Amino acid sequence: MSKLKTLAAAALVAAIAVHGVARAEDADPVIATVGGEEVRQSELNLALGGLDPQLQQMPEEQKRAAALSAVIDVKLLSKTAEKEGLQDDAAFKQRLAYLTERELHNAFFKKHVVDAITKEEVKARYDKEIAAVPVQEEVKARHILVKTEEEAKEIIKELDAGKSFVELAKAKSSDPNKDDGGDLGYFTKGRMVPEFEAVVFTLDKGAYTKTPVKTQFGFHVILVEDKRPQAPPALEQVEPQVRQLVMRDKYVELLAAAKKDAGVEISDPALKKAYDEANKAQEAK
């Protein structure tokens, strides 16, 4: 009975081991062999990430084929390079050491910056940026554009008599938005030509110009329908940009701590000056 239990236990362990290996292979299957060496899906994924931006626009299967071709080419020639002993070349070792350090830098950046950002940090930075932006006034206006001052004066008389601004715009304006009753929507300063802007922001809500406004386009009669503080963009609209700011802050903080611990000395005075100035400019952003 004891032997049967032992055999059963051994069979169970073996089954678990085989099942575990199968699962690992399923997660990273072999997709090709080169000289008997396996090429796995994980290698293809790395190659896909390293494709030229122009190749990234290709259909998915063409991208996969291009990436696989790159992996196979690398494996074929790297074997030949090893036979020639290029891996022992001093310049190769130096470059390999730099590339290893760069990839470690990137992995650290991903772990402690990209993946470490929280929604709360993004929201806090958004609130800080929005609070620092001066609130601008925006107006909602309509206009009627005509060629001569006399036409504009006549339209103002009709408005004084109680005629509809929208209907007059549809009937007499030469602007392309006449079918919308001359509607210009909401806008802030800096969006219109100076002569137009100098008048429209002085009008009260519901008021229209009592004298024609001349610009390079002709003569305008302007109606202000609403005035309000400009609403800031929603977090959802600017989240990628805000996240970039948080990433930069985290990165600068990590670098400052690392420099303090390790110390950085630059022997070339001119290069040191340029390095220090570049870092000050980066930190000031």
C-alpha cells in the first residue's frame, strides 16, 4: 500500500511538472529555428518593438514577417561573428557595456517612473497647472459682415427698430457663416483681428454695436450674446501632457538623488559648463 502511494505521488509530481512546462511553452511558443536554435515569441515581440516607425504602419502580418526576418538575420550573422571572435573585441565589449547600462536605465525608469505614477499624482499636478493659468474671459458673439459702411448703418437702424439679428445676418451678411445667423461661437482674446476684438470685449451681454466696425474684411455689426470665464480643459483632455510633467518631475528627482549619492565630476571645463547649463535649463522647466 505504501509503495502504491509513493508511485501515485511521483506520478502526480511528474504530471504537474509536465503541465507547468507546457504552460510556459504555450506562453512563449517556439515560432522558428535557426541552425537548431529556437526563436520564441518573446524575441519576436522585442523585434516588433524595435521596428522602424515607417514599418510600424504596415499591416500586422507584414510587421510580424519583417520582425521575424530581423530576428533571423541577427541570429545568422551573430553566429558567424562569434566564430570570428568579434565578441572578444575591445570596442564591442565597450559598446555592449554601454548598451547594458542603457537598458538597465530604461528598465529602472519604467519601474520607478512610468509604472509608479498614480492617478492621484496626475490629478494633483493637473490642479496645480490649472491654478497657475490666469482665467480668461470669453465671449459668444454673432456678426453681420457687409461691404460698405452705409449698409452696416442701415442694418443697425433695423436692429434699433427691433428686427432679429439672426434673420438680418441670414439675409444680408456676406460671411460664410451667414446661414448660422452669423454665429462665431465662444472665443477668447487673440482669436479675432485687432479691430474686431477691440470692440467685442467692451460690449455688455445682449448689446450690439451702434456704429460699424471696420476691418480688412469689410464692415461688421456685432452682437454679444454671452460672457463667461473660460472653462479649463478637462483632465481627460490633457491627461497625457500632465502625465508627461509628472514623469519628468519623478525622473529629475531620481537623478538628483543618484547624483548626490554617486557624485559627478567632469574634467573638461568647457564640457562641464555646457553640462551644468543644460541640466539647469532642464530642471527649470
